[in-house]
Amino acid sequence: MISSSFFPPLTIIITYGLKSWLECLCRAILIEGPRQIPEFIAAYCDELLEFRERLTSHDIQNIV
């Protein structure tokens, strides 16, 4: 049965830098090929945060 109501496409607003972060994270996962992806993501984020703390004057989106 065809629905009589129309739902327009959902628009999602992505926060600044999230798209770049996801692209880099996925690339790192494909390159490294970790067995435990959740642990890899945690380590990746820890390293990224440490790197950001050392380079406070740079934009994180440009660093990633």
C-alpha cells in the first residue's frame, strides 16, 4: 500500500570538522586494518587530542 503522506528528505547538520575527522578515521582504519576497531578508535582519538594540545594555535580540521 502506498502511503498518502510525503516526507521530505531529512537534512542533517554536521558539526565543524566532523566530516574530516570521520574521513581520516576511516582511512586510518583501512590502512592499519586493526582487529579491535573500538580500541583502535579510542587510541586514535587519544593521540589526536594529545597532538591538539601540543599545537593549540592550529585548527584541528587542518591538522587531521
